[in-house]
Amino acid sequence: MSRTRTRTAPVDQACAAAIEPARAAAQEIARPGEVGEHLGYESEGDRIGTHYFACLDRAYRNWRWAITVTRASRARNVTVSETVLLPGVGSLLAPQWLPWSERLRPGDLGVGDLLPTSADDDRLAPGFTETSEDADQQMIFEYGLGRARVLSAIGRDRAVRRWHSGDPGPHTPLAHAAPAQCSTCGFYWPLAGALRTGFGVCANEYAPDDGRVVAADHGCGAHSEAIKAPPSAEQAPPILDDLGFDLMVEEAADAGPVLTGSVDDADSEPLGHS
């Protein structure tokens, strides 16, 4: 039984001692003050090794400057072979790269942009093989107006979940405050096909969802049968009764001595005298 042995590269003393030349190479590619202490040396092969220095840049915390040095056979001078900044333990890394088709989000498509659909998109099915009762059979009856692919069952289910759980669905503050749901509104235009019972299009120009697909149990304040609510007690204006009156008796204040008699009475004493 043969065993595979991994040959350990011997440490080249000249390369291992070239700390200052490696530091100078790191300082050439780094900004001032970004090269920190020497973190160690690692042998890469015969007469070649890498020196590591701490990176002091706050944006690259726990990263390391890696400077690879080497020397030719029978040569005493060590030269710099490669300089690079490498991540270390606990360093902040960029997320894994994704192709553009997976990074795309709703609303990213702009004017003039093209979004090709892959041939194996599971949201679509070939029109000439779609035989379900809910399939669009336009291509069969109208020659030249058919579509090469139609919405598959997977694509339809994804659309139903997306619409019902999003803004057109019943779980929004707008729908909760609505007087009734869209299915009872005169401006609700049901979709055709399998989605007819669950979704429709709003045709009320004053509604926030005008021209958009909404769930049957969605709703808003522009319902066709909405009735203006009577004002509450706090908002009702005061009622004035101008047909009746109450007799109010007011007690006279202390106005001094009471005058008696008459100015025409000759026997009476002058006013103000007892």
C-alpha cells in the first residue's frame, strides 16, 4: 500500500529575513499609516515565501497585507514577487456573487431595458403542449395570434401568492379600513380564466389601485356602495333652540339705601334723609 507524502517546503532563511523589504513593498501600495505590525512568515516553496502585515485601515478590519518574496537559485538578493491584501479571521467580506438574473428585483427594469426569459423558466409552459382546462387556447383558434409559451401552473401559483400577500391583498391597512371588499364593488372587473374568482382589476379612477390587479377581498374607501358616515358626537355642530326661553331671575347687588316716597309728596322728607 503506497502512501502519499506531502513535501514540506524548507524555509529559505534569506526570504524569511526580508521583513523590511516586504514592509516597504506593502507601504508602496497602501496609504500612509495602513501597514501595521509583522504577523508572520509562511514558506510557499523553494526560495519563496510570504510575509504578512496587519492592515490598519478601518474599512478592512482583520485583513492582512500579504507580500510574497523570492530569490533566484544561488542568488543572495531577495526580490518582491507579489503584493496583495487578503482577508483574515473575522474580516468583513462581500456577499457571494450572483448572476444578474438572480440579483434583479421588481422595479429594476427601466425604459429601453430588455429582460430575456430563459428557455427553462418554470413559470412558463409551451403553448402547444398546454392541455389543462385553464390554459389559454387563443393560439388554437386564432392562427398567427397564438403565443409560443403560456403561463404554467407554477407561474400562476406564484402570482397568486405574490398578489394576495402584497399591497393588492387583504392584509394592508387600506383594506382593513375599507367599508367593504372589492368583490362587491361596481368598479371591480374580474379577471378571466382560473383567476376570475380571486382577482380582478380596479376601474375606479379615484381609487388608489386604479388600473391594477387587486384581490377580491381587497378594499379601499372608494367602494361604489360606500355611504357617507354621519358625523360623530364630537364633530356634530351645536343645536340652538330659538323657539323657547327660560325666565332668569337675577338678584340685585347691594346698591345702597332704598328710596321711598315720591317727589310729588309735599309731606315727604327730602330724599336721602330719614
